[in-house]
Amino acid sequence: MGLASERNELTMPSTGRAARAQHLLKGKTWSDRDLKAKIFIFSAALLIMAATVALTVFLIVKGLHSFLIDGISVIEMFVAGEWNPNANPPSFGALPLLFGSFAVTLLSVAIATPIALGTAIFMTEIAKKRGQKLMRPVMELLVGIPSVVYGFIGLTVIVPFIRDHLGGIGFGLLAAGIVLGIMILPTVTTVAADAFQSVPNHLREASLALGATRWQTIYRVVVPAALPSVLTAVILGMARAFGEALAVQMVIGNTAQIPHSLTEPAATLTTMITSSLGETTYGSLQNDALWSLGLILLAMSYLFILVIRFLSYRRRSS
């Protein structure tokens, strides 16, 4: 009977053997080690979700305290152009801070994106071997540099250069945009390079077979095919730039005003929080207003994540 059953199992069609194996796996009991691993994995996932929910709820409660308890107007927060907590009465207009955050973010993306795309194209389409052996380690090294180092370089090199050649005091949107552009360059480059590598080779081969040159293949086939992923790289860079605090604070001037030129000082949401939070008393009016700025930053982070998820969904469905 044993030999007959083994012979029948060997001669059984592949679909029958697969069904039998699946049935055996379903009926297999968890060992103690497997059960412990499963508990650990699920506990880690639940811990991450709980931490995210707790952080979000905490920031919402603290951020809304200034509006619901202290009586600060939501319209004033987003529309008024003066941030002066020490005035009588105090004013909490975050419009200059919002303007500074978006201006610095867009300026950094405008500086970093062309360089990042050119570097990614060089790494994946022009010099693949050198790109993998040389450029990727350089990009990874730039990612690991602390933000305070970027800020110190901007303070000692970029700020004096702007002051001597472009005018002003050197501190301002332009200095912050250049520093942030350098900081987000590795992120945008790495994600864009992965996007270009994911383009199927048969698209390149078909373009070359039709008589297109290498450059025509790159900007007419490769770049359009990888465009959703490239946009994801840009959004990731924007999210990184929008939330940066220390490096920007060192070079932007940290003045709560709407600048009229790129060389004038400005401030962002993050720089105002980092420079003022330590000087306030917990539970005071100014402290609650700073928590409201933190809630705005959290909302913007979620917005960037939703945009990235939307672009990823479109890329998968296309």
C-alpha cells in the first residue's frame, strides 16, 4: 500500500500535487517558534500603527487648543500677515511663515530637480557601470550627512557669496533654497534613477529599431514612461524640504515677514517652532500657537503622503 500510494502521488498531475500540498499546509499546526514569530510581527505592526495614531491625536488636541480654548481666530492664523506674540494685543498671523515654507520648498525643488534628473539619466542610461559603482555610493553618502553640516556650509560659504555678489545681508530665501536643494538632491536622484531602471528594455530597443538616437529614446520614451515615478521623487523631495528645520534656520534669517526678493530674510513654520518653542511656557498662549503650527506641518505631511499614494496608484493602474 505504501509503494502504491507513493507511485500514485508521483504520477499525479501537477495540479493535484499542488492541491495536496496546499491541503497539507493548511492543516499544519503552528510550532512554538512560528507562533512566537507571528506574535512578534503582529505586535510590531500594531505598535507602529498605535504610535502613528497617538502622535496624530496628540498633535490635533494640542493644535486645536489655541483655537478652541485660547480664542485665536483660524482666519487670522491663515490670513493675517503679522506674527508678533509679544505685542499688545498679540498677533498670530502665520501667512508669512506659510509663504516662507512654500517658497523655500518650491525654490529647492526647482534647483534640485534638473540636476537630479540629469544625474539619474547619466547613472542609468549613459554610464551604467560607472553610475552604479561611483554615483550611487556618492548619493548614499550625501543622504547620511547631518542637516547641521549642510547648514554650517551654507552659513560659511553660500551666505557670504550671496552677500558679496547679489546684495543684501546674505540670509534669505535664496540661501535656504540652495541649501535645501543640495539636501534633497540625493533623495530625488535615487528615486528617479530607480524609476528609469524600471522602464522595460524592450521599449528602448523598439525606439532604437525605429531609427531614434539614444537621446531621442531617452527624452521621448524613457522619461515619459517613468514620469509618474519621477513625480513621486519630486514630491518626496518636497516633503523632505518642507519639514526641514535646523539647516534652514541657520541661513534664512528667521524674520517673520513676506520678503519682496530672494535675498531678503524670511521664516518658515519649522524655523519659528524651533527658535521659539524653548522660550515659551508650556500651556501659554504663544506655546499653544506654536503647537498649531505643528498641526499645520502634520497636515502638510499627510497631504504629501496622499499625493505620493495617488501617483503610485496611477502608476500601477496604467
